[in-house]
Amino acid sequence: MNKPTKWLVVVPLMISILGLSACGGASGGDTGEVDKKPQGEKEPASRSAPVPEWADQAVMYEVNVRQYTKEGTFRAFAEHLPRLKELGVDILWLMPIHPISEVKRNGSLGSYYAVQDYKAVNPEFGDEEDFRALVEQAHGMGFKVVLDWVANHTGWDHEWLDNPGWYTTDEAGNVVQPPGTNWSDVADLNFDNSEMRAAMLDAMEYWVKEFDVDGYRCDYAGGVPADFWEEARKQLEQIKPVFMLAEDDQQIKLLSYAFNANYGWQFYNLMNSIAKGQGQNYVEQVLRYGERLATGYPSGTYPLHFTSNHDENSWTGTEFERLGEAVEPMAVLTFTMPGMPLIYSGQEAGLNKRLQFFEKDEIVWDDLAMQDLYRELTELKHAHPALWNGEAGGSFERLGTGGDPVLAFARKKGASKVIVVANLSSEAIEDKVQIDSFAGEYSSFTDGASVALATEQPVTLEPWEYLIYTQTE
């Protein structure tokens, strides 16, 4: 969601659980403790939602069209598709592409998340044919395209405001902004109204039917009733298999049918805390988090892991501000822990500035400082089924070390094995890793050299150094 300039007004229930901001983004100072369960979490439900096969090994890439190029258009962004193909990403998530409301607008250009018309294209980006051409070109190159969908609210000049009962009102009958937030640029929709629901479903179907998009990243998903999302999933699946991502980590029931994945905010917060040297037993927290993914999520579902996205970059800080020298090992963890990894626009170029949210603020592509690392990580992800997503991926097994700061774990799927060892500190360390049954001949991720790992493997690690070993036989 769009975080207004003063974004610290929060939903009390959420802040009490995980320190989340009202618009779904994570508070940068959170400890990221992993023992706290999402609201209403029970034993994992059986998985009934379809999982498109193309998502099994996919890496997601978030596209900020406005800031991506000088032109800020679909056509200009399309020129980057060959580079993104080389980067190896699979799913392109486009931030909202709809016209932005002018009434009560934040800044001069407004927030993508203040939608004026669900069935139109923001003229800032081009027209419908430009968008159609982008989707067709992306599909032709093997990408999938998902749209950001804002169902909880609209901008204040959306035509739906002419329909009585379609919005939440106060006692005086005045339409209100989403309760418990300071999102003054948007009006809260009333999901008790069946006509509004039907219109929302129709709009979601429109982009799948008419433009062949492959699913949705659903903004503030927890602010919309779960039964609406389930009906949306049912209707969309009648058109084509889709991938559904919820911007939420509070309501596990959203994953029982409607969504394939949610946000890995707990791990994001934990990574930030580790990089700052905050807290204790953080290696144990990472291990417990990895183990909980197998028992706390409905079968086949998983979190999206990231070190940055549009909210975190603009409002909490760049990954370099938050993670410092730990940027690379934390990126590695987003690709090797169970779940789907995300790369945000510009991360492959070492983006080290907070992009303005309501103004033009172009990404500089002069130096693709991180392109090789992310390309190598996508190749690693694709090549080793142990690292694939959900049920397609492998088990998560802790490997013994001396504790903080040395983290070690293994992933296994059939003949595919991946071992990760990382020094989660700014000090050099010597330790021993209990490789145990995973002992054998491996290839090193960094240089491809063959390495024999003993059952008790000595390691010497520089500050924030990581080691990855792979085996396919």
C-alpha cells in the first residue's frame, strides 16, 4: 500500500502482533521474533487452490514503471526486458497501472494505490494498446505478468462514489478513509455491498480476459474479507491458471484457497535486526522460522522473501541503509530459505536512494553492480529443485554449529542438495558445522570448485561471508 508522508498511524491489533504499519509494510525496528503466529492461525489446512506449474521455481521482480526510466512508460520499460531475461527473473509484478485520482492527491503525481478507474490505464504510462503490447512481448520472452490490485479502497474521484452504499460511511453518512489509517487520499469500500463486490470481480476478470495477465499481487489483502478473495480466485481460475500473492502475513486463512503466497515480513524484520546487531539467539530464530514454514503454512503455500520493495525502499530505507555490509548474505537467504524471492526495481543496479513515492524520481542504471549476484542466484534457484517453491521444493534441515553468529542449514529434494553456511556478524569467526548425513562431494557456488564436506566440517568465515554448496547426485 502507499504509505503517506506521515505513515506511523497504525492498526493497533497489527502493531501488537508484529509491529506492522497500517498499510502493510514492516516497521524497520522490529525484532522479527518468529514464535508469534499470525492472527487466527490454526493447524495447516489442506491445500485446495490450484498452483500454476510455472510458479514452482519462479523468481519475482517488482516493476515501478514511473521510476524505471526517464520516460516512465510501458514502452520504455519494455526495452529492459532482454536484460531482465538475462537476469533470470520469471514473474513481473507491475505496481498499479490504473489512472490515479486527482482529488485529495498526495504530492504532484499521487499514489499508484489511489485508483481512479479499475478498467483503464494511467496515461502517464501509455495507453491500453501499449500495455497489451508489453504483456504480449513479455509472454513471448517467457515472463509471466501479474498486476498490483487495490481492492480495499479507491481514490476520491472514482465513479463508484456515485453509487449509494458502495463505500464505508460514518454516522453522518459521509464516506470515510480506511479506518485506523491516515490514508487520506483514498476512500474505504464497503464489502457488505454485493453490487460493489460484483463490479470488483468484473474488473479483476477484465484484465485476465482482455489482456491475458497471469494473476495479482493484492494490496492490503487482510483489509478485504477472505470470502471475496476466494470468490475472485474461483472466477479467475475459470479463465486461466493464475498466481495470487497477498500483501499480508496476519490471516493464514487467506492461504487456504485464495492465495498461493503471502508476505514474509517476519523474516524481513529479522534480517534487519541481525544486520544491526540487535537481539540474541538470531541464528536460532532463523532456523525456527525455516522450520515453521513447513508446519505453519497450508500445504503448497509459502512466503515472498525480500530485502526491499516499493514501500520499504521509500519509507523504511534502502537495503544499504538497513542492512549495511549484510546486503549480500541477506539477499542470499531470500533465495535459499523456503519461499519465493523478490527483486525490486533497481536492486540489481545497487539502488542506494529512497525513491520518492508521489513524484518522479528516476532509477539510475549506469552501474549494474548487483546484476551478476542476482543472476547467479536466479540460476542457482532454477537449477536446484531443493530450492524451488512450496511443495515443488525441498525440506529445510538445520545443521549444528556453535550458535551465533554461524548459521547453517540444508535443503534437499531427491538428488538435489544445497547447503548454506553464513556468518551473520561483522566479526571473523572459526567454527565447525555438523554436516552429518549430508557429508559428501559438493560444488562451491562461488567458484564451481569441487569440495569434500566432512561430517564435522571446520569453517573460517570473514565478516558476513556466506558459503553455498550444491549436489545433484
